[in-house]
Amino acid sequence: MSEAAVPGPVGVAPGLRSRLTARLTDAGFAAGWGAVKLLPESVARAAFDGAGRWAAGRDGRGVRQLRANLRVATGGTLGEADLDALTARAVRSYARYWQEAFRLPVIEPGRIVGNTVTFGQEPVDRLRAEGRPIVFALPHSGNWDAAAVWLVDWLGGPFMTVAERLQPESLYERFVAYREFLGIRVVPLTGGPRPSSSVLTEWVAGGGTVCLLVDRDLGRTGTPVTFFGRAATLPTGPALLAAQTGAALVPVVCSFTDTGWAVHFCPEVPVQGPGRLRDRVSTAMQAVADAFTAGIARRPEDWHMLGRIWADVPPDPPARSRREPA
């Protein structure tokens, strides 16, 4: 659940410790995809919800960063108790994501499509009818893998995305195999035979659809934006790809419902036109940030952002410190 490092055995060299941690992580995901999908759905759901409650109570670094992020996302309007409750719901939502991710290979696609509700779909239906390629920009919200199943059904074929190359390599390969099973073409962010930007450009130029998760700038080299009223940076990839290929740039925010999933399509963000490419890309990504802000605010508990977004928003202090009198 948390992005905090897993402590290694005492006296183990750092290099060996990192390899052991990587192998344990890989083994955990292997067990998830191998065993969780064999459990009755009600049992798996209860087990992961319990794990989410436990992780929220454990108050690790990732949970405390999530809490700090949610304070910003809710405009600082919540008291401490309400913020704690929202954070706990968000961690349970994240646990639901993983429970569903491990079980998606055994869930009938028709069930996912039938239990997905969409909002703002008509404009993207028109884009598809016109034969225009689309670049979808998404935050880490709801279940984007379930949304992928819906999208593959809507497209009648695969779309392409980029994945960070995880360590160990076997873990990365597991994620690639899982997402390709869902109908997603995966391109490694780094380390591939060709630059990911070149592969994406060719795919879109050929009429293909691309989905990119872009609410966190891992390299801190993106364009400056205002996100929930604070200075941040977002990757420029979606806007740059749309500008260079003539594709439509459409922000999308996913969320959960009681019985399934929701997909909110936002209005197309203009990126073609006069002016310098750099300025058009920067303006477009600000519009994407604005769309994310509005979409996440509808259900902030479904925003699974346990990483740092804003330079001036570190993880909250541990719960015990927060309860101490000033």
C-alpha cells in the first residue's frame, strides 16, 4: 500500500537487501495474480478491504503523503477527524483497486462493460466517428485497468500506453503480460529497442488511441502548472503527442461506484493552432490539470496518489505527533 521502503534484514548488504526486496515484491504480485483470483469474490473483497483498513491505521509514509495530498485536494476545508476518515476511505479504495486488478483476468469483460457508467461520452463518440485519433490523459483515480477493458470494447481493439520499467525485470514483465491480456499495448518508458515517444507517435499517426497517466511528474522535468491551487509540474507527453500528430487531447477521470466503475470524459483540450509549440503544450497541460482538479474533487477518496505532487507538501507527521498538544 505504501511507497515507503521495505526494511531489509539486519546486517544484509544494501545491494543484496534491494535484490531480496525486489524478489519478495515480485513474489507478492505473483501470489496476487495466482491466488487471489481463485478466491470467491466476496472473500477477496473482504480481505482487501480489511487490508486497506489495516494500512490506513498503520499510518505509513505513503498514507501520510496521501493524507497531505487530500488536504490540498479538499481545499483545507476538512477538520482533522474528517480528513482522517477521508484518508481511510482512500486507502480502502486503493485496496479495492488491487483486489480488482488481481481478479480482472477472471472477470468477464461483458460484466465490466455492463457495470461501467460514462459521462461526457458523446464528443468522443464523434471523434471516433470522424476517424480522429485520441490521446487520453488520466490521473491515478478509480480503476484505470477496468476502464481499459471498457475502452478496448468501445474501440473494438487495443490502445497503447507507456509503463515505467520496474525492478526486477520479472515484475515488469508480469505487469506487461497482465495489461496485454486486457488488450493494452505496453511500451516501456525507458530501455526499449526504440524511444517510447517514437513508438507512440507512429501509433497515433496510424489512427491509434493512447492513454497516459500524468498526474505525477516523476522526473520533475515537466511543464509548470497550477494544480489544486498550488504550483506543480505535469509531464508534457500527452499535449506534445497530440500537437505533433493532430490527435484530440481528452482528459479522463475514473472513479468507483457501489456496483462498478465510472468514466468521466472531459471536453477536448485544444493544442493545435498558432503560436510556439512550447507555449501551446504548456497551456494545454494547464487545462488538463484543471480538468483533473474538477474530476478528482467529485470523489477525492478514489484518487490513489501516495506519492509527492507538490514540492511544498511533504507527508503529514505520524498520527501520534498530530495528537500531541502544541
